[in-house]
Amino acid sequence: MSASQVGQIAALLRERNTVDEKIAAIIQRPMTAGHLGEWIAARVFGIELEKSAVTAAIDGRFTAGPLHGRTVNVKWYLKREGLLDMTERAALDYYLVLTGPASPAASSRGSVRPWCIESVYLFDAQQVLAELRARGVRIGTASSVRAAQWVAAEIYPRASNPMLLLRPEQAELLRLFALR
């Protein structure tokens, strides 16, 4: 590795740190996919976030609509690889998952994970948990969710899941995060 490449990476990280500081000032939490995904979801879907970012299994509660008062765990995956970080806690009602482009769960070598939202999914937490248990899938980090389950849970851009139908203004907000 050449010294010029190391210097180039150092300069790019300084630029990234400046952008991350600006985002952190707006969202009032460190700039990570988790924190920013929760912030975006709260504004687009009307979720009141928990006061503490370390509340077990629950990121917040829906404040209106058919899911009013129900608990939610928000995930933002920069690629949709068919994996979902799950919990077995009964207090969780839904997973709201924002994803970038679909991609097979394979080596990341030579690829990028763009900061974008291409799709959004709403999973009934207890239902998906029961389905995975029935298949003998390990529950926890990177639990394998079948493609058909992702299709059934989709709420954006296609409205496959009738549990949460988006209003046009919500879809427009999500389109702001497209790759273009």
C-alpha cells in the first residue's frame, strides 16, 4: 500500500467526519445507520422514539394510525441481504426495516453499501419469530428470513403488507433517499 493511498484515505475520512458531525447535530445522536434510520423512521412513520437508545428490543412506538401505541424496532440495512437482526422479547410488536438495494449475502469485497433507501418492510415480530422457529432458524443477529417473507412485508415502494399503507407524502419523503 502506498503512502499516497493512506493519505488519500485520511483526507476522505476527515471529510466524512465533517459530514457525520453535521448529521449528528441534527439527529442528536452519533451518526450511525441505526441512529439515523430510527430518526428517519420517526419522522416519516410517526414514531415516538424511546428516550434511551439502549432500551432492549424497542426503539419506539407508533403515534397514530392502525399501529397506534404498538412497539417497533427500526433497522436500516444499507443492502437487503435477506438477514434480520432479531430478538425473542415478547414486548416487541413490529420490525420496521429500511433497506438499500437487494444483494445476495456474499463477500463484500469490491462492493459498496450506499446510504440510500430503496425499500421498506413491516414485519409482525411475533409472526416472523414463529415462522423462523418452525423452520429451525437461529434467532439473533443475522437471522435468515425467506424471500417470500420479505415480499409479504413490503410497504414501500410496493404495498404488499396491508398493515401499514403509506400516504403519498410518506412515499415522497422516502423517495428523497433514493440513489437517483
